[in-house]
Amino acid sequence: MSDINVRKMIDDSMVSMAVEFTTLAYLASRVGIYVTDSDERSIAHTNGKGIYINAKVIEAMYDMGTEVNNAGNAINLKLNKQNIIFVIAHELMHMLNNTFERGENIGILPDDFSQLGKVKNELWNIATDFEINSLLKNNTKTSASGSKSSLPIGQMPEFGCYDDKYIDWPAEKIYEDLYKQAEQNGFASVSAGGQQFTFDDQDDGDGQSDSDDDSDGNSDGNGNSNSGSGKGKKKDKQSNGLTYGLDEHKPYADAMTKDEVMAKISDVLGNSGLNGDGIGTGMSAFDRGLDIMFKPQPFNWRRALTRYMKSFMKDNYTWNKPSRAGIANGLILPSTSTTPKLKVAVAVDTSGSIGNPELELLMNHVFTILSQFKHFSVDLWCCSTHVHEDTFTTYTASNKSKLSEFKIQSDGGTDMSKNLEFIEKKYAGNKPDVVMIFTDGYDSLSGDTETRTSYPIVWLIVDNKAFVKPAHIPGAVYPFETH
């Protein structure tokens, strides 16, 4: 049994952190650091409500001493104070870097439990850890005079993901690099930073392969996945061959939690960044994360639609075991006795100011929504000064591949009020659950105080900060960016 005192180690690490990295220690304290003794197989995690350090895992790793990973290397598992500083900083970076949102924006679906989906999630977890660990190891401090000096933040544990190749690479680029390698290997493994990560579809004794199992999976980043556990039985090893990992990647508990974290950061660092004047610590690693966190985020299908999810649900459920799909989306929903069929209507402004890059990205988003929400149907059509009714097409998960065949029609102008007339006529007695209007917003409906609808509208606005949501139409406005 280990004689290590984890709570004292964390206290000592925070004291050292307060001396070396005063601002970061203050920020970590504001977020909150909590010691747990859970059965999860990782050192730490955060969901925005706090940073959670697992004493039980640290003690178990200390008892093991060393372990051999997939690459055949003996890895030291005993952590020291500098390792704990690194872990705390790593969790702060996950919050600042919008890890989950960025993954969703490139089509990484946390609730995709297919074998390929699990591999994609694990590759994204590995990519974000390579990004964060590189930033922490190569952190620089800028003095008042403007000179820069190297100042690594803590010490990365030996099993952390790091490769000089990925210095200054964003996680999205690292993911693309790892994905290409995984594809060449039949999605069975990748090698990077002296480590080998395996994603073989293993049989865990329940008579079925993991690709047939829709059990909830947890990944701890660092290439250490707990996914594919089969009837609740977790595999003995992580994907890098070790028993324990650095952290589990979890989204913010909810939008309010993220807002609270941003408010705490602003309070610690000053309010200048909220006005676009720059908010920073003088440390390259965290200032990059702050830029990501405070930068307006591009439109996210999941975030927009989850907001309306409860209003979409039909009255055809029973209060049985909670739905796993709901839990994966951060919601506790009842199991449905009949699968809800949810209808989304998407009107596409094809006036001259909307270009091919915007239209192509929109089609990619529609494809993503049909991949994420299997029981949605999406009606898609073009409109300009009138509705081009012959373009009206319904897409579902089964025919989403035909989106590439959708024909764009336009007469050059814009009159979104024609859309509302068309919807009343087309959906008489059977309104869509939500209407999305993809437009530049240069239209008489901007700022309208008279028009009303019985259904919400999500406005996807391209390059028009002056657009004002119609006062009496329920819904929300999202900026739509192509980069």
C-alpha cells in the first residue's frame, strides 16, 4: 500500500505554483481544485466546475512504480510536485482551448459509438494532448521590457503525449496528420512521440466485438481510451498500453458553467480582453488559450440544436432507463418508446452575396447534423427574391450522401419574407420543429417588430454584424464563419 500523501503533494504543488506561476495558481484556485478517490482510470479531469485530481489513481501508479507501454518502453509512473503542476495547468488548458467544441466543429462526434467513431474520438483526444503538452513544455515568458525567455510550466509525466514535430501545430492539424497514418494502418494504430497507440477491435469475452457495443466510452486524452468497454467491463489497458492515463476529456457541464469560468478568468486577469483589447498572462501557452476562449466561436450545429432539444421532443416517451444518447449530449432524457422524428427546415439564401465557400460549408454542416442526429430529417431549398420550390429536397441519414447533388438556384436578390409565406403553405398543419435560415441578413426582416411565427428560427448570418433578430420570432442568431 502506498505511503504517498497525495493531498499534501497537491498542497505543496500549489505553493510552488503560486511562487513560479502566480497568475495561474490564482486562476486554478478560483476554478477550484478537488481531490477525489474515484474508480476512473486517470489522474485528473475537468468539466469547468473544477479541476479534479484522483488520489486513488496517483497512489496506485506510485505502487506500480513503472510499466511498459506499447512501444516497449519502461515508463516511470511515480509523480512529483512538478508533475502535479503540469497536470493542473493541463486541465486549465483544456478549458481555455475549447477542446470539445473544436472537435465538434471538425465533425468529431462524442456520441458516435461505432468503431470508427471511437477511433476518431481517440485520435482527437491524442491530438489535443499533443497540442497542450507542447504549449506547456515550450512556454515562454515575456518580460516588461519585451524580452522572451523559456519557462516550461511544470514537468510532463513520462507517459504524456509530446513530439517536437508538433511544436506550434494546432490540434486540428495534428489530428489530420494522425488520421492519415491511422487510415494507412487500417485504423488499428498510430505512432507518434515515441509512443504507439492501438485501436484494435478486441473481443472482451461478451461474445461481441466492440464495434457492436454502444456502451458509453470515456477517453482520458493522452492516447488512453476507456471506450469500447463491452457490457460495462473496461479493458485492462489504455490504447498506449498503460493501465492509467493523464486525464479524461470532458465537455463543460453546461453553457452557464463556461460563462462562469470566463467571468473568473476576466476577474483574475482584468476586463480588457472582453473588449478586444487583449487579455493575457505574458505566458505564450496560456495567452494562446485565452485567445481561443474569448474569440467568438463559429456556428456549431450541436450547440444550437441541443438548445431546442426539449421543445422538439414529442409526447411519445416512457420514464424508463435514461437514454444514453441524451446523456452523451449532456442531457438526461427519458428512453423513448417511439423514436422521435424531428424535422428541421433549412432555407438557403442564394443571393449574389453568398459565395461557393459559404454554400459548401453549409452543406458540410447539414451532412454533420444528419450524422449526429440519426432521426432528424432536413428539408433544404433555395430562396432569393422568391422561393425556388423545385429545389426543395428532403434529406435523412440514409440519403445524406446525395447532398453533393443539391442544385443551387438564384435570381440575385433577397426577400426572406417569401420564405415565411412558403413555410405556412408548405407545412400547413404540420410545422417544422425549427427553421434555419442561412443568409447574409441584408433583408427587411432584420429588426422587424411586426412579423410573428409559431415556430423558432435559427438565423445563420454570414458577415453581417448589423443584423437584428426580428422581435417577435422565437429563436437565436449565430454568426456563420467559413474559417
